[in-house]
Amino acid sequence: MVQEKLKKIRIEKNMSQEKMAKILSTGTSSYSRKENGKSKIYDDEWEKLAKALDVPVEELKSEMTAGSVHNDNSTFNDHSGNFYNQNYNIPLSIIDNLQDYIHLLKEQNDLLKKEIEALKK
């Protein structure tokens, strides 16, 4: 999907969705829908995005040859004395969903901490 290429380049350039949304004069959730393929990106928007990311529009709109990312954190210890080094190819759409889920869990955790504090009083 073309949008996966957009996301990959945006991340490589250390650009946030918020900043990209401002470039398009739209909200973050609207930009997120565009980046996730749920909303159309118009030609003038592609041009703005390419300029902001300092890449040609053609590169930005080209399909990714490999629709996955390499996890550089591939060595882990299972605490049994065994170390594993594996390369995982995780589709960007799954990473996106996991990041959203982690964010939601952090928000819920904060709310629960506040509720605990209120109950202690």
C-alpha cells in the first residue's frame, strides 16, 4: 500500500503525524486516516507531503517493495539462560494498531491511577 511508504518515510525523517497534519492544514485524526489508507490523499496533498519530507512525489507514491519493517530489537533473553536473535517482519498496519492500543492502555492506566488516589482519600 502506498500509504505504508508514506508512513515509513515520515518516521525515517522523524516527522510526527501532528506536524504532517499541520502541513496539510487538517487535524491529526484526518491525517492518520489518510496515512492508513482510509481517506484519499489528493495530488496537491502529495506534493505538500513530498516537499515536507524532502523526497520526490514519485518516490512517495511508489509502492513499497517490502511491506514490512525490520525490528532492530531482535535479541532477547527468555530468562532461562537462552538468548534468541530473530528477525521479525511486522506489517506497518499491525505496528500502527499496536501503537494505538499501547497509547489507549497508557491512558486507561493513568485514569486508574487517579481513581486509586481518589479512593485512598
